[in-house]
Amino acid sequence: AMLDIDHFKQVNDREGHLYGDKVLQDLSRMLDECVRETDVVARYGGEEFIIVMPQTELFGACVFAERLRDRIAHGMDLTISVGVASAMEGDTEQSLLGRADSALYAAKTAGRNCAWRHDGEKTESIVEEIVLADGCDGRM
């Protein structure tokens, strides 16, 4: 999963870079609290983070991403956009990151504060996928 803090530049411009650094630290702590021991959280650059979930199928990663997005929206004074992709046979690091980034871009284009996935062929909203699969509203 690749995530990006929505409108982070505005946070820095409005509150200052020291406050922005604190936001990044607080988000990092929350991410560490939310992942399993086998998962890896890394800052990818600026206000982007990557979560590698080696023992999670794409659907499970989508459920996690939506839960995480919702938790941050309700637990912090910010929102995130998330893109999720799963490793496929023949992938390189760059091809996998490219699909996650494409899904993240789709989430940003869709209005931010949402999560999208790339299944290897197309991007789609995670909430819609969860609703179709589980018959729930994606807020678990």
C-alpha cells in the first residue's frame, strides 16, 4: 500500500514545518500501531509512506487500507489517500510500486480521503470492492 497525506503542503504553509514534522511523526506512530509484526512501514518521500504486507492477499490489503484510512480520518486532524497493489509473477520493485502509485493517483483524482486498488489491469475504488464482496459499507 502506498499512502499520501492529503493537502500536506497546506498544513506546512498554514502551521509551519515544525508542526508538519510532528504530523509526520504522529502518523508514523499510528501506522506502526496498526500493522502486524510481519508488515513493514517506510517513509517513501515527503508525505508518502509505503506499507509492505508480505503475508496478505490483495483483498485483505484493501480491507486494511480502508480501515486505516478511516481510522486516520477520525483519529487525526488530516486525511490520507491510499493506493494498493499486490505483487504479481514477473514483477519488479518498480512495476509493483508503479501500480500502487497509479492506484494512489486514482484516489487523489477521485477527491482524496479514499483508497483505490490496482488489480494488474485496472484501478477501482476499494470501498466499492468491499461492498460487493461483503455486502457491507466498507466501514469495518
